[in-house]
Amino acid sequence: MANSYSICVVPGDGIGSEVTGCARRMLDSLATMPDGPSFSFNEQPAGYGAWIEFGTSIPQPTVDAAKAADAVMLGACDVARIPAGAGEPLGTLRKELVVNASVRPARSVPGISKGTQSIDCLVVREVTEGLYSGIEYDAGPDAACAVRLITRGASTRAAKVAFEQARMRRKRVTAVHKIGALKLTDGLFLECVRAVGADYPDVELETANVDACAMHMVQHPEQFDVILATNVFGDILSDLAIGLAAGLGLAPSACVGDRWGYFEPVHGTAPDIAGKGIANPCATILSAAMMLRHLGETKAADAVEAAVLQVLKDGKVRTGDIGGAATSAQMTDAIIAAIHAGGRGA
Ligand code: ATP
């Protein structure tokens, strides 16, 4: 019998509602596949718009609905415009849903990627601490400090995600650090990574300085499988990987903990194109595919990923960011048609 899931949808700001709307339409279409899953959606506010409407960027009912759902699908939140003291939607969700690591795959797409070498890697980024831990203070009239918090718990959980992912891929983890400059914090991070790695003898572990890693990613991207990094290093390296692969419009992500998981495109609110109906929906649709995989709907996840790739390869229906003139709705229609044509295109 086909499975049914409840999904909490947090569209957020800017193009968030447009791209999550496209992903919802794709998910709804799966119910007509043999044994295809069906979904009920509970849409909840968060972000800058939520702050304007409710006085907080992350209302409690949103957190409650996220915890009650089988999975959470996020659009994008305009965090830059949310004033101090108005809540942190992403930080709060990560804390409440107990997720420490963001998984960001980056894979070259023939006909779209510009580099000469192909890349097929996955960046696992710790997302709750490091230099983005939010601990900042004035240190006298002419100085300010940010604390780079690294804990054994969060580093260990992120490392486990990386080794688990590597096990399902090419069995290689590159742990990124700057141990020469950050002896204590990256010392602890690497200690945790090595301890976790001891439980995965089938996965090769190498370590790399962040600067050298960035250069090697540009020169020899094909060498990388899973890249594991602390918050800031992972933020930068995942964008680098995405840039080398196929760009922001095609970059999905997943934040999965022991109990909860949320799925969102890597891109932001794209205010320059918001409301025009031209945002590339692929990053959110591919995030929904990661959600399907997380829910155990492997067949549907494979079908969605194959359909997106097929439409991109066909090249007839593409949004502006990847060289076409299609609207978000037209690209979504083409992907849905390809899913139901068994990945053979519309
Ligand atoms: P934010 O402050 O929310 O991060 P931003 O505009 O600074 O917003 P992004 O939203 O990541 O950052 O966008 C960076 C650029 O990429 C923008 O020019 C935007 O239009 C483009 N872009 C991002 N996502 C998409 C998308 N899904 N489709 C097409 N273009 C996109």
C-alpha cells in the first residue's frame, strides 16, 4: 500500500513561496505513480515576513508544526533583514529539530556546468556552532570579538553524518581544518573526526587545510567525495562546490538528525527575481527528492532526480539562470512530465 506523509512547509520570504509551491506540485503528482506516496501539507510562517506579521521571525506554532510533521520543507528566509532580538528562524529550527549537519551534494550537469573537470562531491557542514555560534561581544571601544565554539558533541554528530554518507558513496572523507592557526578548536574537531572514523574502517579519512582544499577543489574536483567541515569553512566550500558544479539554482540540501529532518535549497530569497515567476525550482525539487529518500521513498526519489537531470540534458525547458527563458511553472511541468514518462523527458 502507498504511504502517506505529513509535511510542514515553511515557504519563508522572497522566492521561497514560489519554489516550495513548485515542489509541492511535483510531490502531489507522485500519488498517481504505482505505489506512489501522497502528502498532506501544513504551511507555516517564518522569516522577515513572519516578523512583520507576528512580531517574531519564528513563531512557536511553526516550531510545533515542524516537530509534529514527518519532515519539513523550507523555502528561504531573509535573515539579513530580521532585526536583532526578533528570533533566528534557521538557528531555532536547527536547535529544536536537533540537527547538527547540513548535507549539500554538488554534481556536474552535462551542458550546464562550465568547468572542464567534473565534480561529484558532497559537503557535510556543521551548522550549529563554530564562528557562527552567535557569541559576539564588544571588546573595548575599538575591538569586537566572535567566539569560535567547537564542541565534542556537535563535531561527533557531524562526523557521523559524513562517514554514513561516504559509506553510501565512494567511501572517502576529507576533513577540513586550519590546525596551524586554530590549534585548540580544530584540534578538538579533528580528534572527534578520527574517533568516529575508527568505527568506519571501510571509509578512507584524509585531512586537508581549508586553503589547500579550496585550491584542489578547483584544480582536481574529481578527487573529492565527502568533504566534512566546521560551519564557516563548510559554508564557503559548499558554495565553491556548487559553483563548480551547476550553480545555485540546482543546489539542494538536507539537515537530518536522529529524529527530525528539514530540506531546503541552498539559495536564498533572491529578492531581485522574487514575484516574477522565473526562479529555478530545481534546487527545491531536488531537496524534496532528498526528503523522499530520507522518508524511505527511494523509488520516487530516484524518479525525481532522473527527471530533473533529463529535463536539464534535453535543454528545451530551462529557467533564465541556466540559459533558458522558461518560467518556474513551465520547468516544473516539464519535470513532472518527465517523472511520469519514466525519466524519458516530456
Ligand atoms: P539572501 O540575502 O536571501 O541570501 P541573495 O540574493 O543575497 O539573497 P541568493 O538568493 O542566494 O542570495 O541569490 C544570489 C543570486 O542568485 C541572485 O542574483 C539570485 O537572483 C540568483 N538566484 C538564487 N536562487 C535562484 C533561483 N532559484 N533561480 C534563479 N536565480 C536564483
